[in-house]
Amino acid sequence: MKRNLLALCLLVPLLLTACVPSQPGKNNGAGSVPDKERTIKLHSVEVQEKQLNAVFENFSGVTSYAFSHSQRQLGYKEDGMLWTTDLNGLHQPQQDTAFATWYEATAKDEALRFASDRLPNYFPSVDGDNIRCDPRGRFAAYRQVIDGKYNLILSNPIGQKHIILSQAESLALLGWHDDMKLVFAAAWPELPTNIYVIDLQAEFVELNDVHNDTFTPPAFSLSDLKLGPDLRTIWKYDEEQLAYQMGSAVYVQNLVTGNKHELANIGHADVIWAAGDLFVSARDKNSEATLWYRGQNKPLSGQRYFEPDWVNSKLYYLSLPEEQNSIYVTDLNSLQETQIASTEPGRLISGFSQSPDNKRLLYIEGKSTYDLGEKVNETAFVIDLAAKNKQEISGLSKENSVRHEQVVWIRENLIALGYIGLWASENSQTLDFYTLSDNEIALTRTTRLNSGLFTPDGKGIFLSDFDHSDGYDPSFKANIWHYDTAKDTLQQVTQKAEWQIQQDIHLTYNPTRQLLFISRFRGHTQANYTGQLRHGVLVDQQRREFTLLKLREEDILQALWIGDRLLVRTTDRVLVYDFAE
């Protein structure tokens, strides 16, 4: 690849030089320039029901040719002279001895004609060569030899392939022009060798429509950070930067400039929670956690349910012990830790949430151990964070044999509590909504939904459901719903119940473009576990879907939006879909 890129880079300056029109009748060195500029018009040729634009009226005099990816120009040698064209019809003559010198040094037409780009790693392997990837990274064109004849193949990152042309006597792919048009040299039994331009827009649509996608997303480019196999986790640092753990270090990379720097070296620990430049690491999930913030680090007494208060520069979290635990807060300026709530022995705090104004904190506690059918006897408390006192909140049922694991204080008078019942088959995952007034909560809505992702504006929650009706495990039939916290309404977002949604790590929302990215898979409901597919899907505000990529189930590990960039972490790299205009 490096040799190919070097060859093209050497050619680019020559092509740029060739774009300068010669003055009629003037001698520029070895030989003379024609007295008049000449133009050619691309003429249409039909091959196998495909409309191609042929470049040359007479190709016989062309001895070598190349295509510049960066400048989108075709250069060729004819009658000892270098010619260039932008493929819009105008050839501008320019004699250039440097080209001849470079060409003689290479001594091979193949260095120009058959140079191939390396297939990006986010594409599946292909049975072919002479690969050319389009400038936006959406498709790869390549040639394939079958029984001594050449086929032109188009493939996308999710593994779909489409034969564009076949049975060619010769075929050399040169590059892409205007994003949608492929430039190549070929010969067929009925047509002599020429350079052709084909518009592949129709084939793009055909490949994208295979999975019944219902809308075309905004234009995007695709790149690959190629961070390597030691990549562990990624998170949003700010609107332009990505933070990630690589081996024993944490790095920050600017997605606009490409600059990166080491944020911290955390040894053999794993980052278990992060938000911006504030993160927590632990050697394992049962060991003491360490808080890292702006070059400082401090051991923490707990490591569950982290919740930052950016307004007051504080971090709230739970202690780890199962039989008796506490809520702590650390001042991010001084790194001083304070305990603000604690349970009696045998009691467990299962979840907490701050009020929207960050002045109070609500938490749920109940029995730490229980047997089948035993009541948890949960109690809700509210802590006044300034006065440092707590008050019991009435209205929470103490007859449940389930424990609330999710607590979300949505707005001043609305709280969501989610619980998981270890033995309840039909209602094992439920999100309940309570109104709060005068230190009392009242149940207003019960749903068979899991709490999922809050929208950044705080006006909604994306939720997941399930269905037992087919007799399979409930996790294998699920849809995404959206709960509008202001209107108290539920709306189904996805429409394909055969797909499992894993909202914990594969759900991310862009409020500006109103695009939701989900990762979903299916296959366990099929005999012998066949047909397991992992799809990365965009969903717009009209609930229309578009498949961005398809990988093995285990390959999509994490996804997040940073500005207009969607980042998808696979096993050893991060794919960057850039939707910026």
C-alpha cells in the first residue's frame, strides 16, 4: 500500500502542474505544445445494460495512465506528452519531462494501472483485488477473476456484494470521481480498451435497501481510529474529544485535529465509570475504587451508582459492601469524602438520584437478603443536602418481593423507579412512575419497560420492552419506546419485535439531528442458533430505520455520539461516522 500511495503522491504534483494551460505555440522544453487547446466529450456506451461514459475516442496512443484520488484527475501519457483531465470533458495539454523521468524509473505500467488500495478493516474480506474504496468509506469496488474473465464487484461494510459488470477481457480500477462515480479501464469482446466512468448511485441504493431501510441518513464520512487490541472502553470527553483506555493508560484524542495526549496512567486497573475528564477505576469490581480527576487521584469508599453534580462540583456514589452500605459524596475541588447516609445492618441501599435542582437526594433501602417470596420491605428517604438531614417518604409499597434497582428523579414532582423481580416471569422488568408531593409518593403509571437512556435535554427516556407470547426468553423480543417526561406519553420507536435491544451499552442519541443509534441482534429464536446478526441501526424522529453496519454479535461493544460524530467501538478499533456538514 505504501508503495502505491508513494506512486500516486509522486504523480499528483505532476497532474497539478499539468492543469496550468499552455500558451499556444510556445515551447516548454522537450518538444512543442499544440497550437490549440483540444477538448473531448465523454460519450455514452452501453455495456450489459449499464450506461458508461467512455473517455477516449482513440485509446491506442495511450501508453500509461493513473488516477489521482486527492485531486480527482486522470493523467495519461500519449505521444510522449502528459495530459490531464478532470473528467468533465476538458483535456489541457502540458508537456512535462518530469513525468517521463518518473515513468522510466518505474519501468512498469502496472505501477499505474493496477495499483490497489488496502481494504479497510471495517470491510469483510473479499475474493478479489485492485480495490478502490469510495472517498466517504461507504463502499469498496474491486475486481474478481472467474474463468479468465474479470468482474467488477461493489461491496459495503456489512458484507453485501453486487456484480456491476462481468466478462471483461481486462479491468483496472483507477479511483472515484464525485463520490458516486467509479473510474476504470476495461475491454470487452465487443469494445476495445478504454477508460470509463460509471455512476453507481443506483447500485448504492440497491445495496442499502436489502434490509428494508426506510430513509437515507444525512451524508457522512467513515473513518477508523484503529486503536488496537488493548482498547478497553471509550467515553465522551467533550464535544470534540474522545477519552479511552488503552492498556494501562487513559488517553484523550481530539476528533477534529487528531491530536492526542495521555490523561493518566492507571496501571492494571479498569475504568468502571467515566464522565468527561472525571473517571473511576478499580482492579476488579470487588476491590476499592479510585477517583481520577484533572491529574488528581483518591481512593473511594464505594463504586456503585455514580452520579455527578457538575453545578456544585460533587460526585455521589454508593459503598460496596452488601450487608450494610452508605452513600458518599466527594468534593471534586478538595477531593474530600463525606458520608451522607448509611443503613442499619441487614439493610441495603439499592439506588439513589438527585433532584433536578441538586438540592435533595432520594434513595431506596430494603432488606439486603431475602428468600423466595420474602418481602423486601423497602423504604424511600429524601436527604436535604444543605441541612444534611433525611426524611422518610411514604407511599412506597412494602409488600413487594422485588427490589428497586433504578431510581431517577425526573422533575420536581415526578420520580421513576425500576425493579427486577428474580422470580416473577411475566413482570420481571418494570418501570413505575410516581408523583411526589408533601413527602409522599403516589404510583401513577406501571409499565413493562426497562429504564434506559435519558435524552440530553432531560425531556425523555428511551425504554425497552419484551414479550413472552412466543414462549422464548423475553430478552429476545424487544422494542424501544420513548417516554416524554413533560407530556407523560409513551410512543413506540422501533417496529421489529424479533430483534433484541441491548440498551445498556448500545443505545445513544443525538438531540441535534434527532437520530437514535441502537445495536440489536437476532438468532436465538431460530433453530440451532443460526442467523445471528448484529446490526447497528439509525432511527430518526419519524421512526424510520437505516442500517449503518452489520457485524458479528460480539463485535459491537459500545457506541456514543460526540457532536455530529457517531463512534462505534468494536473489539480492536473505533469506527467514526462523521455527519458534519
